[in-house]
Amino acid sequence: MNNGSIGAQLRIERLKRSMSQKDVSEKTNISVRLLGQIENNKGNHRESTLKLLIDFYGLGLMRVSRVNKNEK
């Protein structure tokens, strides 16, 4: 897993909060399966879903997009 990816960053933020994927799923109405796919950078996901998670964790879009640019 690329530690600079959005998925990796979201996983780190979840773990910092000692939350399981199930905890996040219950609070965001995003399925556990989809959360796993996002965290493992599998597939393409809706921007609205990623924004929901970014907002949920209180991450700034600039911070996430800066990390995303470093992936390339």
C-alpha cells in the first residue's frame, strides 16, 4: 500500500481514532466493504464518497490533494 495515497491516509486517520471500519460505516453509512476498497486503493470511487470521509475525519482538501499529487 502506498502510504501517500488517499486511501492510506484515510486508514491512518481511522486508526488514530481507534475506530474500526464498522464504526466508520455506522457513522457515515458507507459499507464496510467499500471502506476497505477505498483504504486499499482498489477501484475508482465517487468524489462525494471520498469527500464524506475527508469531512468525517476533519481533513482539509488541500492536505489530501497535496498528498494525492505526491502519488504521481
